[in-house]
Amino acid sequence: MFEKINLKDWGFGEAFHSPAGEPLSDLEGARIARITGQFREIYRVVSETGEGLAAVTGRFRHEARGPADFPCVGDWVECHGGLTGDTAQISRVLPRLTWLSRKTPGTTTVEQMIAANLDTVCIMQSLDHNFNLARLERYLAAVRAGGASPVILLNKADLCADLNERRAAALAIAGAAPVHVLSAMDDADFAPLAGYTRPGCTVAFVGSSGVGKSTLINRLLGRNLQATRASRADDSRGRHTTVARELFRIPDGGLILDTPGMRELQLWETATPTGEANAAETEFQDIATLAADCQFHDCSHEEEPGCAVRAALQSGDLSERRWRSYRKLTRELEYQKSRADERGQLERKRKDKSLHKMYRRVQSEARRRRRSD
Ligand SMILES: Nc1nc2c(ncn2[C@@H]2O[C@H](COP(=O)(O)OP(=O)(O)OP(=O)(O)O)[C@@H](O)[C@H]2O)c(=O)[nH]1
Ligand SMILES: [Mg+2]
Ligand SMILES: [Zn+2]
């Protein structure tokens, strides 16, 4: 006899109930399922009736406005069919509570969802050549923009001589994010992680290839579910061992999401309620606070008199490194915005052109009618 799966064990919570309070899984004959894996256009899902495969309906595909509208790992979706080994049909993605997204790598300006409905995102770096503050800042900004709580994990403590220095440097930029130093080889280091992997909680692990995400995840799961591989000795760059995002359940514990190492993580400009602050400005609160003291409210912090940011750079209160990091992220977002504006303009031109064509067609039709009258 098959055992009904309790979706709470997979992270289903109050937030996903309908306004009237009834579970969404009772609505309109659809089943609620969570995406636990994705292999191109096929998804692995778990619902009350078990695990299975699913794909989006034709209508879903037709109505999607872009890649970010498609289901991603961690999403809760409405499924139909698929109870007898067939592929289930995904008709809807439930609104995401939190998410992690980035700009699609390469030249296209499109948002790519990495994962959704995450409580915690563990940003992992290894304490060898991989350790990099600017990259930490970039990941922190991306995680906070999607509403999940970031945690910094500095792994391979066994390989690092200046541990305390690096821990202090990470703490200085972490804001409210906790920083844990550990070795994925040493279970004794895992105690602080228990708070994030409680039953029903979803934790994603992100970072460069080779930092030890899958090694740690295997240890937390108590099983070697994920392949791991030694980094290349010459440059410690990793080899992209994990190739897909997958969600696993710790026996009697929370949900863990392994991700492939990322070569680049460019911020995606998410709309903020005010439309003013962007992910970089929210992340760099120290700089925002300084800028509020500049003489001109639209100070570019370049030449203007009474610039509090330049004064802080001169006094050393603001490090050159952090300032460069902030500038880089804000420039990326500005560029993205200009590309979006350009696309908007092209779209308008295209519409104007087709309107103009239609107008000419109507005019000539009218002339033809007048002649034949
Ligand atoms: N010395 C040391 N090696 C570690 C530690 N954690 C992981 N490793 C090693 O680092 C290598 C890469 O580990 P993985 O777990 O495959 O790295 P990953 O982050 O999953 O990499 P991708 O899947 O490519 O993104 C493996 O050889 C691990 O044994 C650690 O704490 N100390
Ligand atoms: Mg891996
Ligand atoms: Zn200024």
C-alpha cells in the first residue's frame, strides 16, 4: 500500500493556503506538488501521492512572458494527471514567497530563476583561492533581493592559515548574515547548521564550483546522493561536478537544494516597491547612509563639493575595495536598465510602424472606394 506523503515535510506551509484557509491542494481537482528537480523541460515533482515527472501545459507555455515564469526547483505548482506513471501536467506556479534569480549568463538581458521558496541561502566559499569579498557582496545582494536569508559558509577551514583574518573580513561585509567557518569533512563543524535545516525549512547552497557544496550536502543527508570531485590542483577552479539543481530531504529534517557551481552571478534588477532603491543600494547600506550626507542629493560622488562618500574614502572609513564593488554592481544594473529601455523603445517603434501601415491601408482602401463610387 502506498503511503501518503505529507507535504509539510516538503515545506508546504500556511502561506500557501487560500485566503479562506482551505488547503490549495483541494482546489479544482488539481494536486499541489513541489518541484524537486529539473532536467531541461521535464520536472521531477513530489505530491501527496508520491514522486513523479511533470511538464508544463501548452497553455502555460503560451502564456509565459519569459523564462522566469516557468517553474523552477523549489516552486509549488498545480498539477493534473500523472498518477499512473504518466507525466503530470503543470498548469500554474503558486506565487513565490522568496526566490533567487540572476541575469542569464551571456549577453541577453533576461531573468533566470535559480530556485524558489527558500528560507535560507548558504553562500559558500572555500577558504583557499576561492575566497573573495566582492563575490560575497554580489551573492548577498542577490539573495536579499529575492527575500531569503543569506548565511555565509567559509569551507575548507583545514586548508587555511589565516582563518581569523578571513572570518573577520567576511563579518565586516555580512550585515545581519551569520558567518560560519567549517570543514565539510568534519561533522563536528555542522552544529551551527542545524538551525537552518529544521523540518519544513528549505536551504539552498550556492557558490563557485569545487567549494564543497555537494560534499557538505552528502554529509548532512547521511548518504552519498551527490557526486563530488577533487578540484583541479593547478587553479582550484573546480570542474562543475553537479550539473542540475536538486532538492533533497534530510531524514526527519529540512530540505536541501544543491546547485551547480556558478561562473557568474549578475544581479537582476527586481522592481522595488518605491522603484528607486536597487539591489546594490539595499546591500550597501553603509554607502547609502554616507550618500545621504552629501551636499547635493543627486551627488555622483565624483567632483561635487561636500561629498561625504569621497570624504569617507579619503579618511579610510570606506574602503576603496568596497566602493569599487558597489560601483561595479550599480553599473551592471544601470546597463541592464538601459537595455530594458532600449527594448521598450524598439517595441514602441515597431508598434508605431504597424499602426502607420494600417493607417495607409485604410486610406488607400477609402480612396479606392471613392473612385469606384
Ligand atoms: N580539504 C578539504 N576539501 C574539501 C572540503 N570540502 C570539500 N572538499 C573537496 O573539494 C572537492 C570539491 O567538492 P564538491 O563537493 O564536489 O564541490 P561542489 O561545490 O559541489 O562543486 P560543483 O558541484 O562543481 O559546483 C572535493 O574533492 C571535496 O572532497 C573541506 O572542507 N576540506
Ligand atoms: Mg556539487
Ligand atoms: Zn557624494
